[in-house]
Amino acid sequence: MRNPIFVRVDRFDLDGVASEIDGIRDCFDRYLDSYPIKSSRSKYSLMGPIGKVLQEARTGKWDAESLTGYALNIHLSNPKAKGYISQEARDALRGGINQLLELLKRAPATAQDKILDRIDYGLYFTRRAKGLEWIENVRLDFIIFLKNKYVTPEKLATAWDEKSSSYTNNFAKVPYPSKKLFSNSNSQKKIDIAEFAKQAELRGYELIEEEEI
Amino acid sequence: MKLQQKKIGRKSFITIYEREKKKLASGKKATSGRGKSKAKVIEDYWKLTGRSGNKYSPEMDCDAERISNAQPEMVAFKFFKAAMKSDFIGVDGSKNTQKEYDTIFGSGSWKALLSTSTLMPDKDMANTVDIFWKLPGQKFNVEAKQIEELAPEKRTALLVDVLTKIANKVYEAISNKPSRIALAREMAARFIQDLVHPALQVDIAELAKTQMECYYLSKPFAGKQTKKARYICPICNSPFEEGSKASSDLIDKPESHTNRGISHGQFGYITVCNTCKYERILRQLLLGKRASELIVIFPRMNIGPGTGELLVRKAQSLYDKSYIVMVGDTEDPDKRLWLAFTSVIASQVLDQDLYKLESDQLVNMLTYRSGKETRQSNERKLKKALMDAYDNDLESVNEEWGTDFPSWGEATTAVYSNKVVDPIAKEIRSEIYKLYPQMRLVCQTPHMILFPISYPIKLEKDSETNAALRRTFIALILGLTMDASVAIVHDSDQIDFQGGEGVAFVPPISAVRDLIGANWIPLSDAERWLKFIGISSILANAGQYSERSGLFEVMISPTAGHVLRRIEQKRASENSSLNFRDIAHLRVLEDALRNNR
């Protein structure tokens, strides 16, 4: 019998490429900042073309240029994009795809899924958190607007014809001024939301439905 | 004996009997499990007394009532039997007991008592209670033809009195009678030998060699009790020759085979050394039952007398404040102290500066309030118990309590809010809300402070890994607030650390030690791990992760996005959505996961 052959394979250290994963995620995040998402709240919609990019990168059949082209095509076919993508977004997309394919080339096949998984869910969290944080900031702005107008929660409740207990604790329970809230409101509430929306518009942002975030 | 007979009610047997009877009448099976039905118990009792009859006949109903009423007396006899064991009173004492017992209860009655084992109503009724009940009242100067005719409470009191007199007489005649002083001396002698500090320095290699030899010698005797035996204690690993057969009061599953015994042959009960036995007895005496876990607190470094005094004061104050909540000396008995609810505790603790917390603030953070449904159900139970206790007579309640409640509802609210000082009302409140101390304090010096607790710090379906994480979390909170080293160990675990190793002890569960990467969490990492475990507890709940291992699953998630997705999916099925608070929690988790890479 011949001597057994021992092969020592170093275990791929996923944490060792954490900074590269973060870099890729940042690029995609910057790109998605300018991507107009569709009206649903699904992960698929929130991730835009990046979901597809990650899926295709897994196959190992693409080079950076062609995969970027593929992503751009998806981007431009979104009616909300109106056939436009900014230079910065395009650079971020290309940079992210370049780094991604480079990293996957170096990583063993057994670690590739884990890398893509980390990018995928990590990016999803970043996008989702950004959306909810934006909503929270608008809500806080709305609270300030109402505080300036009504001063006390009791006066607000009277004006909106609601229970005074609904807005105790320093207006903490005031909801986000969504379109849904607007359409279900009484006259004064409607007026306040419309007034706030106008102010928001003047400050350079518009109120988006919660589902769109 | 008075305490023992209170531990069993006079209604449980008859209630179950009636329930079985109703089930049978409605065409169902009387019992669902493998246990004996109460009717079968009565049939067995009839067999023992040479009688027979039909199931659920009026005759059987009558005996069900008798057996039910006799339960506290059965327990009194059991306690007497245990207290008069020849191990305690010797052979002469046993003979004296037999003589005294037979004189009162009749010839052969002592043997009949000895023939009984654990509580078995049929045998106990035939061999002990019936004998007592048939005695003429005249014998004890009571106005009744037979003892059975007396009111149940009076009868039990009489039995306790008679048995106590016999026991006193027998114990007085013993020359070397067991006494508390002798036991205390024996315990002290054992404990002094077991001192860790100050003690002689030992050569570890020599000690290991000795232990190996003792292990080898003790193997054939593990699971056996013989005079020639050599043992090694399964708790402290000390070699010894004279010990005690372990019962489940001392160690978990003492009859199960361990590798300390040889692989074949009969295995009885493991033997433990008397030092460990006494230590466990003392813990049980403190808690009133077997301690489940032990919170051990040491100073984190060498400290002076002043700082030591401060640590003792902190521990005492924490205990005092906890005691008030545990015994319900508050207006809200629905507020409970339960260290296993890490998600509730985490939501209150994580924003706090633990170094500055006062003990009452800490206790507030460790408590939770029962849910609405439980609160309502408890209140209903309290009202019913009060009405039952006072035969639905509100007038007599007002008279006894010195109050003028117009309705039972108001009386119940007053009892609930601890505004009624009547001892019976207080006792009922305690029973309904289970207001008993579940934690005690053993604190003589600051070198080692012990909090034995009667319940395990784990949720019902928790795996050992989840439970270990919860223990670490509680240890971290206590360690940081008290500025000490804290270890939470199982009651049967040996305490083999001396403080100074870190802030919190990580239980010896490999998955948890792998995750944390140390046996003790050092001060520099304590807050990070506190946040990590705390936030994971909250998110495991939010994501409805598995009850068994959810906490651990969250902590080993590759990214916070995985947890976010899980929460979203669960919320979607409930038609609710993610909120900003969830994101704030997930941000903390994201940081913790990143720092842990």
C-alpha cells in the first residue's frame, strides 16, 4: 500500500474579506440612492438591478463590463427611471460590480455563496434602514410642525377631533403623514398634512408613501 | 408535622374522583393517562380491608370523601415514620417507638405503619388512618365515640399532638440524641477541611496522581454502598470513604449510570461526600426547597475593608428590594421578578448606565408585569378564593377585617392592592399570586456572596445554549452594577473560581464559549456582550425565532439583514410592518456582529 497523501487546504477566512464586502456594499448602496424603486415593499423591488447582479455573479459567466450593461438595461427599463441614470450612479454600479467579480475570482467556490449572501442581506438592511430612518425623520419634522401650531397635545387632539390620550407623551404617537393618512383624515387633519407637505416641498423633498420606502 | 400536613389539601382527591365520575357518566374514559383512577384506588383500599362493592356507588362516594379528608393525616404519619428512622434513634429507640406507638394505636400498628412507603392513599388509609380513626375518643379525652367523628381539623391536630408526644418521649430516652449543635459541629468540621483559602499549597501533579488513583479505586464502588468502599465525590471530586447515598434532593438523577462506575453490573445510587451533602442541605434550608441555580459574586480584584463593606451593602440592598417584589409587599402582585426574561430585561437595561444604577432601579428593571389575560384570570381566582374562604359571607369579612366593603369586587381590589392586613387574606393573596421568596442571600463577608435561586434561568423550551447565554447576560448585569465578578452555576456544579477572572462567567457550553471566545468576559468586553446578548434577545422575540435556540441563532446571523428579513416575513403574516424601533435595534445588532468578527 502506498503512503497516504495529505492535502492541507487553508480554510477561507470570510471575516478577512469583510472590508471588501463592505466596500462593494457601499458602492451598490450609492448606486441605489438614485434608483427609483417601484411601488412595492418587497426585497426584490428595494434591491433593484442589484438583486439580479448578485444572482448572475453567482454563475461565473459574466465579466464586469457585460454585467454592468445587464444591470443598466434593467435600470433603464424601470419606467420611473425615465431612461436616465446619473454619472455617479453609473460609476458606483460599475465599481461595485468590478470589486465583486474580483473578490469572487479569488474566493473558493465554497465561500462564494456566503460572500454573496453577506452582500445581499447587508445591502438590503442598509437600504431598508435608510428608508425607515427617512420616514422617521419626516415624522419628527411633522411633530415639530404640529408643536409649533398647537403647542400642547390636548389642543392637537381637539383640533383633530380625537382622544386626548392619543397624543400624550409629547406628541410621540403622531404618525407619519402618509397619503393614506391624508385620505382617511377629517378636515383639519387633512389641512395640516397638506400644509406640511407644501412646506416639505419647499424644503426640497416630497412625501412618499410608506410602502414605497 | 404541622407544616407537612398543610402541604396537602383535603379536597384534591375528592375533586379528581368527582371529575372522573362525571367523565364516565358522559361516556368518556375516566382517566386519560396510565395513572390509577381514584375509583381503582378505593377498590384497592377495599381489597386491603376485605370489602368489595361497585364503582362509583354511594358507598364508594363515601370512602372517596373519607380518603380525601384523611390526606393531611396520612402525611403526618409519613413524617413521623421518617423522623423515627433507626438511623436517627438507634435500635433501642426503635424498640421504644414501637412500644409507645402500639400502646396508643394497638398491637401491630407500628408494623403496619412501617409497611407503608410513599404516599399511597389506599395503603395509608388501611394501615394508618383507619387504625387511628377507629380509636375511642375517650382514650384522648375528647367527646366522640370514635376519633373519626371529630371535625377534620381537630382530628389532625389531635394526631399531630399524639405523634409529637411519642417522638418527644422516645428522643428524651436516647443517650446520644441527634441535635442541631452536633450537626452544626459536624458540618463545621467538614467545611473547615474544604477551605480553598487559606489552605496548604498543593503540588498539582501530585494531586492529579492521587485523584487518578482514587478514581481507579472508586470505580467498582460507584453506585454501591458498602463499608469497604472507596469513593470519589461526583460533585467536588474529592476522595472519601464515608459519605451518603445521594438522593434527587442532592444531585440530578442520582440513580443514572455514570462513567465513574464500571461499564457492567448493577448500578444503584451514586454516593456523595458529606461536605457536599451538608452544603446542599444548607441551601435547601435557606430556600425551603432545592436550589436550582446559584448566583456567586466575588470582588473583581483585591479590595480593602471599605470597598468590601460597600459590596456587601449593595448585595443586601439588592436582596431587600427583590424580597419586597418576591413576597408581593407592593400594591401590584402582578409584578414579578424573573431573571429568565432577558428580552424584557434587555429592553429596560440597554439604555442605562449600569455603573450608576441604584438597587431599586435594578430590581425594577429585572421585573415584569403579567399580561392582561393573566392579570384578569388571577383577579378572578383571588375573588373566588376569598369567597370560598369566607363562605360567601361579605358581612363576616367586613367584621373580621374591620372594613365596610359593599361588594366582593371592592374587597378583592383591596386585597389585591395589599390594603387588607388580615393574615388569612394575605395568605390567600400569596397563594394565588405565588408570592414566595425564590431567591435568598448568603452573605457573611464580601469574599463570596451567594444568591441561591429556586428556579432555573432559562425559558421553558430553551436549549442549554440559549440558557447559557441568558445566564451570561444576567451575570453581566449584576457584575457591572455591583462592580464584581459574577458566576451563575447549576446547584450541583462545583464553584472552583475565586473572582478576578472577569466580570461574568461563561457557562461551560461549547457553542457559547466558542462564540464568546473565553471562559470569563473581561471588563473591557462586558458592555459589548451585554448589548449583543440583550439586543439578540429582543430581536429573537421580534423575529419569532425558535423558542429553543432563537437567541443563539440571532447571535450567529451573518448580517443584521438576515434578522431583518425574518422579522419582516413574520410581520407580513400578521399584517403588521417594520418600524423605526426595529431598525434602531438592528443597528445595534449590526455593530455587535461587526465587532465580533
